Amino acid sequence: MRLTPLRLLAALCTALPLTVAAQDFPNKPITFIVPFAAGSATDQLGRAIGQGVAEQINQSVVIENKPGASAMIGAQAGARAAPDGYTVLITTNTTHAANEHLYKSLSYDPVKDFSPITLLGKGGQIMVVNPKSSAKTVSEFLALAKESPGKLSFGSGSSSSRIAGELLQQMANVKLLHVPYKSNPLGITDLLGGQIDTMITDTATGLPQVSAGKLRALGFTGSERSPLAPDVPTIAEAGVPGYEMGYWFAAYVPAGTPDDVVAKLHDLLVNATERKAAKQFYQTTGTAPATSTPKELAEFQSAESKKWGDIIKKAGITAE
């Protein structure tokens, strides 16, 4: 269709605000929505990345924790935010690879409702028990579980944590009672108090408690031992051959966010991973820094969704 001068002017006026907005972005504070509680690994990383972004834009970055419902509350808030780049979801495989296989209906679509920005890191988890537990190794804990099927409990505050426990049951042929929490730190609190028997949690949450002598580490979920806990065997070498489970962090904005804004956010976030606060997070939590292009994150997320779906199916977990 041929544009008349009047129609051409109208089209230019419509596009102009978006173009100007993209050029000026960001000119006000940015909000990072974290779908887990304060103190969680995702929260710690979000704050570190936020500090790195703030240093670059001379604007503040506000961290807004919205935990609950296996991170669905925060993910929904991120999906429904204005697509202007000023609200970024800092999340994990829980919301963007696992939940769609754990729940019959979600309050958000992990693909259609978001535009990917970049990966932010990958890591392993650690299996911990209360020091009063008689189990000093993974094998000893599994032996106790086999003696009393369904009596010993494991807590989880994320899908990564839950599926790690479900996979352990499947591969070790034991039955544990699952106790869900809004976030891993809340589960750790109950583990410290003796209300649950074990957790497989991110190293950022679990290792400080181990170092302080408040929890005992039994095993690491990675294929190799964590450099931060070299004396802790992998779960595979500690009694469950072939066991391996990790997690990842990534950043997303609502679908419809202008490509120019996504590109600027990508550069800000990637640069932030190389600044002091983020480097300290990676070094102290055993998380490996990892970044990507938006396209690479979309492809990675698709592959991870299939992988997590297969694990959940094999574990016999019925969608809630």
C-alpha cells in the first residue's frame, strides 16, 4: 500500500517515541525482579549484577523479591511488567525450564511472555544434613532411607533443589518425603532446626552453613568436586554412580521490549558479570560465570526444557 504524505507523517510520529526511548535508555532506575527470597543464590547474584549495572548507568537498580509458588509469582510479575526495559527478571531454570513440566497450568508462558537477554551463570548443588544426623556420608543416608521408606524428608525451595532430590530417589531407589518451601534459605532454616532431614541446595546457600559448622555436607551434585569444597565427594562417587544435576541463572524482559533496549540491557548485564561484585559472587559461591546472546539463551532454554522434562518424567512426578 502506498503511503500518502499524511499517512507517512502519522507513521513517523508513531515510531518516533519508541526510537527516542531506545536512544535515551536507561534514564531512570531499573527494577530487577527476583522470584526467590532475599538471601537466595538468585538474590545474591541479582544484587551483584545490579550493582555492576548501576555503576555503568549512574542510575539505581532496585531489587524486588517476589518468592512463592515455585517462583511463579515473580515470573508472572516479570511477564506482566511494561515492555520498556525498566523491569528485568533475574531467574533460573526453575521458571524457564522446569515449571512447565511440574505444573498443569502456569500463570505465565516461559517462551511467549519473555524476550531473553543473556545467561548469567551455571552451578552445582550440595547435599546437606543437620550435624546431629547419624549419616556422615551419602551412602549412610541412603541406607537410613531404605530402612524407613518415606520417613526421612528432604526440603526444596526451587525446582532445581526439588528435582535434585527426586533424581536421587530415582537413581538410589529410595523413598523420601518431599517438603516444599518458598525459597531454599527457608528450607535451610528448618534443616537447622531439625524439622527436615536433608536438602540439596545451591552452594551459595548451603556452603556458608557448612563452613560455619551448622550443617554437614554429604555430596556435591556436579560431575566434579566443587573447588570451594574439595573434600566433599560428588554424589556420583559417594554412592550413586552417574548422578549429576546443576542449575543456571539468566535474565529476561517482557515480550515486546524493543530490540534496541534488549541489546543495551544485554551489554550492561554482560559487562556487569565482569565487575567486582559479580566476580566476588562467582568466586565465593562456586558458580561459573556464563553469558550468551539472546538467541543463544533462547536455544539453550529450549534444550534445557526438554532435558528437565525428561528427568521429571523419568522420576514419575505428576504435574500438579
